[in-house]
Amino acid sequence: MDLIREQPNTDHAHRFDGEPMVQSFRVGDLGYVWITTAEAMTVPGFGIPWVTGQLARYDADELRTALAGGLRLRAEALVLA
């Protein structure tokens, strides 16, 4: 899967539920994923490997459908035992 990090552009907030500061990635020709910059900063080691891991949770048909409209990723809460 080809992931390309997009350049930040606050003028594109309309693509991201009104969020002006996001980290977004094109996913081949299927669409894009994004996460708010604030959330991304809470993810240890955030980057392409983390995004790839999140996308691996979906089967091919689910992923294709989700990416077409832009898939919002969310940082998971860390549970400390």
C-alpha cells in the first residue's frame, strides 16, 4: 500500500470535519486518512508504520469504502496496568 504524507494546509479544514491542523496521508488512489495533529502527538512513534498498522485492522472492502470519503484515525487511550 502506497502512503504519501500530505502537506499541512489549514485551508483544507473542510475535508477534515473542520479541523485545521491534521496529519493526513494519501492511500494510493483509494482516498486518504487523517488524524488531528493534537492526537497524533500523543501516539508514541507516530508515522507511516503506525498508520499502516491502523489500516491493517480493516478488510479490503471495508478499507476501500472508508478511504473514499476520508478515514479519520484516532489515537487509542493507553491503559496502564
